[in-house]
Amino acid sequence: MWSWVAHRITGVLVFFFLFVHVLDTALVRVSPDAYDRVIDTYKTPIVNLLEVGLVGAVLFHALNGIRIILIDFWAQGPRHQKAMLWTIVVVWVVLMVPGTYFMLEHTVTDLFGSAS
């Protein structure tokens, strides 16, 4: 049941991101200066953290969507749905750990200075 809830929540989050993305991109036609100011606000550490969340949401939504397709269209899918859930959780973690590191590397360096 929690995977169902997470799938719906991540779907809504991705929808809202796409909605905002279309709006801010369309802003370039209305006012290039306003567009530049909006884009500058995206270059902050908080937005960088939100980007990591967005990647996590898109990745989970995609992997869970594949699981749902397998459950619906594979005769053995319902029997293996729990194992498939744990498989996508493991794949999600394996992809998110290095992804998070590389996405936050520049922000951490900017905030705390280089380690070397």
C-alpha cells in the first residue's frame, strides 16, 4: 500500500515540477530580465537539495511504474510483487547514493570550501 501512496505522491511532484518548468521557460518570451532573475534563484543550495528530491521522485516513479506494468501484464507479476518492490528500492538506493553525491558535490564545496 505504501508503494501505491509513494507512486501517487511522486507523480504529483513530477507534474508540479513540469508545470513550473513550462511556466518559467515561457517567461523568457514575456521578460528576459525576469527569466534571468528566476534562473538565478535556481542556483541556490536549497534548490540544489530540491533537485536531488526531484531526481529521487522521478527515479522512484519510473521504477515503480515498471513494477506496476509487470504486475498488470505478467501472469506471475502479482505473485512476485513484493520481491519486485524490494528490488526497485535497492536499485533506487544504489542509483541515488552516487547521484546525490555528484549532485551535491559542487554545493557542499561552495558552502564549506574544498576538502583538500
